[in-house]
Amino acid sequence: MHPVPPALSAAARAAVAARLRPTLAQLVRDVVADELDGEVHVPAATEVLLRRIAGMAPHLGVGMVGLTLLFDASCRPMGGPYHRLPADARARVLDRWRALPGPLASWAVFYEKMGVFAWWAVCEEAQHGDHGEVRP
Amino acid sequence: MTTHRCEVLVIGSGPGGATVAALLAEAGRDVTLVEEGPDLRIDSAPSYSLAEMDQKYRNGGLNTTFGRTQVTYLEGRCVGGASEINAALYHRPHPETLAGWARDHGIEQMSMEALLPYFQDIEQQLHVHRRAEGLSPASRRIVQGAQALSWRHTEIERFWRYQGEGPRGRRQSMSETMVPRARAAGARVHADTRIQRLLLRGRRVEGAVGRKAGPDGGRVRYQADRVVLAAGAVQSPLLLRRSGLRRNVGDNLRLHPMIRIAARFDQPVNDPSFGVPVQQVEEFKPEITLGGSHSSQPHIALWLGRQVPDRRALMERWDHIGVFYVAVQGQGRGTIRALPLLDQPLVRYDLGARDLELLGTGLQHLGRLLFAAGARQLMSPVEGRPPIERPADLGQLSDLPPGGAIAVSTIHLFSSLPMGQDPSKSATDSYGKAHGFDNLWVQDASLLPSSPGVNPQGLIMAIVRRNVAKMLSDG
Ligand SMILES: Cc1cc2nc3c(=O)[nH]c(=O)nc-3n(C[C@H](O)[C@H](O)[C@H](O)COP(=O)(O)OP(=O)(O)OC[C@H]3O[C@@H](n4cnc5c(N)ncnc54)[C@H](O)[C@@H]3O)c2cc1C
């Protein structure tokens, strides 16, 4: 599966995913910086995020893709894209987005929450098998 | 385009639709039950896992309302609907809620007395009971806190077949109960098929058109003598709007807003083998419910939030942390609208000042409960605020800011096609028959006139059973 919009061809969707992947991977690294050792589970968690965005209702998914691209573009004056910025600049730009109004702040909160959730979900699956409620 | 013919077309296989399909098929009707999502075994994926979210949740579990404060919501999308992914907690409603609906909406036969036989039937057939043995550590903490504060609390019964000692067992979801009953009585189940529009002519609905997914997919058409819409509180009004019906359709969405917080204890409180904690505090119901949530590592990390210092150290002792919730009987109101060219709706909800006030009060109660149960630290549900370490600091939870700083969610949505006798205020009559139609019914969560303040599946099923009895007696 690839990110929205679903009306795009498979090739176009793959291109959008390829464009988003480095930014999302860096966001995952940054939101789990406390607990991260090296690159462990970052690629898998990034794919979870891409799948989640692909699965959203189109009017939300298109917005997520658009805001992610806008976020990256907003890093350009600082020498971006986001994943090429040094750590302190990345922290500053994320802080700035958190303080913006409405959907821009929601965008930052989304990645903070979903990035952490996805990374820990992948860790849990890797450690223990997938831990759901016990079933026969 | 493939065309199917049946006497009764039921759209949606959640607790509403599966119940209708089983009862009508058992009464000898020729029934086709159409479900957009896949037909999967209850154990096709572990509960609350990424795999389950991919398989059984609409949009992978990421839906949100628009409005000043966004509310994220979950919907099931598979044979059995949300009964396949829910916690299976069962409640009879407060009798006063039913009496209020009868009084305020003129609904006939709406009282505990009238619904009692249906509740009893569900309780027997879906194995509603308490667990066979001891409580999970998180449930024990809820009991400890409630006892220390002299608050009423109870273990919630579940749609569950417990097996032997321990928490093991099988959820009595629709795919385990009503769907097999429907099939055994001759109903056909068409999974992976989304209905896109009803075929309306004057006072009659002649069938529906939709699309089947997958390699053998394509356009499908159903011709039916009667159509029962049971696609859930968001999708049912969407389908009616797409079909050109507007009056009282999707104008009155209600929900139970919910906020979760993570609490850290000195001792382990978290044993995932027990599943969801089954204790709830009864003291403030139906306005406010306090209880425990699923607390796996990813969920704990999520609710610890950004502002906790040293999440790594906390996560190393994740079994000392539990996630708890406050849910309130929402007073706000929302709308569901079709969007041009898109098959998903725009859902708006205005989380009113009263909702925020109740959530704030509920969070303070929850904080008191958890400190009384031995919690050392509560992670603030407000973005950017530090953890709370003393009961004296709970006051800060009373002024919740509107907007994105709090994570409000819901798993209980209703009232988007409310029943009632007055066609100017409701979408259906007292038994779910759509106003202005001779052969169209709604039978799902959309019918409830307002938020019931309790876990709703049992109530939805009881009302639907009552309505099917009326359909059958009317011929
Ligand atoms: C995570 C979660 C936990 C919950 N926990 C509890 C609990 O512990 N106790 C409780 O009482 N309640 C609980 N609930 C709420 C309860 O599950 C719902 O209130 C109940 O399932 C609603 O039943 P329904 O028949 O109205 O619709 P749903 O269960 O939503 O089913 C509707 C079905 O219709 C299908 N559908 C939708 N549109 C179409 C279409 N166009 N064509 C074909 N099919 C369509 C959907 O895919 C879905 O399968 C929970 C809900 C969730 C999401």
C-alpha cells in the first residue's frame, strides 16, 4: 500500500511514498530519541506510518501528505529537508510547528503520537510476538 | 454488473445488522447480509495489534472529527462490525435513560419493563457474565481506590465465554454468534461489498447498488422487497445522504467523549494476559464513567506523551504503568455529511463547554481514584503540562483547554438517525422504520436518541430485537 491519494497511479503513489520516507523515518528517530539504540526498528516503524497514512480517509490522508511536504519545504531556508538538518534545528522546527494554529499543530502531534506508537508496536512484535489480549 | 435478488437486504453486519439477519432468517425470510469489510475469524489477529487494525478497523483506526477540539474515533469494518474489536463490556442502561427517551421523543414501548425480555435473551445467548476468577492487577487498583474513597464500583459483565481458570476465553462477537445463526437459517453473507447508494422510488426502496472488492469484484446490484440499513452511526446516515435523503439525516450525532491517562505505580499493575480491566467506578454514572484501558507497551508509550522526562527509564518498568480513562455522556452534537467525489464522510462534532467541564471533573475524580490506589505519578493529558505527583495538584485538570492540546477520543457513536414519533425531529418511527417509507428500516446505533452513558452494544441489540419483533408482527 502507498500513501494517498488513491486516485493516483501505482507508480505515482510509490513516488509519493519514496518522497515521504526519509522525513517520516527522521520523525520516528526524533520522537523515540529517548529510547532508540541506533536504527533499530526505525524502517519498520516508518512503513507502519506510511501504511497508516495510506489507509486514512482520502480527505485526511491527502492533508497529511500535503502538510508533510509543506513541513519539509519549511525546512529549506534552514538548509533542509528535515532529515538533513542537525538535531537542534530539527527540534526547533518541530517546536515551531507545535505552536502553529489548528491543523499544523495537529500534524506535529499526530507524528509525535503515531511515531511513538508505531515504533513501540514494532518493538513489541519483535520482542514477544504480537501481544494482544489472550485468545485460545 | 451482477444482480442479486432477495426478500430482505440487510446492509452492515455489526450488532444491529447481524441481529436483524439472524432473527429474520430464523423467521423464514430470505435474507442477504451485505458487509463492506472482510469475513475473518475472531482470532485472525491478536486484539489491539497492528495486524488487527489493518484487518478489522476502518481506515486502520485513524478517523477524526472536525471542530475546535478534534475527537478521534474508531469504527469496525469487517463481518461482525465493531463487536469484533470491542472490549465486549455489557451494560443494561439506566431505566431513567429509557424513560427519558419515551417522554422526550415520544418513543413507544421504551422502558426497562418493555425491553427486559430482550436484555434477558441477549444475556443468555451471548454468555453475558462475570469472569470466573480473580481480577487483573489494574482492576484490583480500581477496586482499592474506590474502596478507599467509598465510591460504588463494579465488575462489568462481558459478552465472553471464559475458559477454566484465568482470563482466557472467547469474545462472543457477532462472527461467533448471530452471523453463524443467520447463516444456519439460510441467510447469505456477502462480505467485501460496499453499498454505495439505495435505489429509491417514491415511498419505496427497491434495492441498492454497490461494489465488491477483490479480484472477482465489480459493480453489484441488489433487488429487495425490504431494506434494513445497519451500517453504524457514521456510515448509515452517509449512505442515506448519498441516496438523496437529507431530513434529520446525520444532523444529531452524539458520542461519549473519552480521555486517557497513564499512571505509574511502585509495583506492577499491568499483566497483559488479563486483557482489558473489567472494573468501572459506578459512583458518577451515567454522566461520568471511570475505568481501565488496554495497556500494552505501545499504548503506554503513546499515553506517556512527549513531556515525561526519561521515557526510556519509565518504559523499562512498563508493567508498573497502567492506562485509565474517563468517559462522559456527551452533551455536544455533530453532523455527518457526504463529500463530493469521496466515499468517506466529513464528520463534525462540537465538543461543548459542558463536555469539557465534565471531562475535567471526571479527570479529577480519576486522579483521586488512582492516588488512593497507590499511584505515584499521573501523566497529564494536556499537551506540554508536566506529570502530576500530588493529589493537591489535581485542580489543574479542571480547566481543560479547547483545541488540540488534549487528546479526546471515542469508541461510542450514536443518534445520527434518531428514532421518535415526530417526523420533524426524527429520522425513523419508534421501531426504526424510516419516516416517509413503506419498506426501509434503520437498525443500528444511529437510532438511539441521545448518549446512553453506558457501553451501548447490549442496548443497541435489545432495541433491534424489539424492532424486529414489531417488523414480524406487522407482517
Ligand atoms: C474499539 C471499540 C471498543 C468498544 N467497546 C465496547 C464495549 O466494550 N461494550 C459495548 O457495549 N460497546 C463497545 N463499543 C461500541 C460498540 O461496538 C458499537 O456501539 C456497536 O458495534 C455498534 O453496532 P452497529 O450495528 O450500530 O454498527 P457497527 O458495529 O459499526 O457495524 C456496522 C458495520 O456495517 C459495515 N458497513 C458500513 N458501511 C457499509 C456499507 N456502505 N456497505 C456495507 N457495509 C457497511 C461496517 O463495515 C461495519 O462492519 C466499542 C467500539 C469500538 C470501536
